[in-house]
Amino acid sequence: MSPAAPDDEPTGIHCRLDELLEARGMTLTRLSELVGVSVVNLSVLKNDRARAIRYSTLSAICRVLECEVGDLLVRDR
């Protein structure tokens, strides 16, 4: 297995949170309220700057947005 990319290199993973929120007419602030995660942390995820995400957070986001993990996180090609 190859080592993880250094923190300053792109991971090759893209978060589609913007698109999913727009499709549902929901704001990041409202998602924050429903999920129980700060707007700042969701913003880091939304802008592809996150280096890790808790499974519980991922599960809560998918539950609220009624989507699958693969709808939220995709590999860049």
C-alpha cells in the first residue's frame, strides 16, 4: 500500500456537498444545524480541504441529504 499524500498535496477526492445542497435547496447553515457539525467544519469538507472525516459525520450528512456516500464523495479523474 502506498503512503498517504502529504497534507499539502491533493487527495484526488472531491466532495460534492455544494451540488447536493443546491439540489435540495438547503444551506450549509441548515445542514450544520441538522447534522450537529459546525459550519466551519462543513465548509472545510465542502471546499475539498478536509483530510479526514468521521464515519458518524459522514453518516449524518448522508442521512440528512438522503444520499449515499458515493453521491457525496467521488474520485477526481
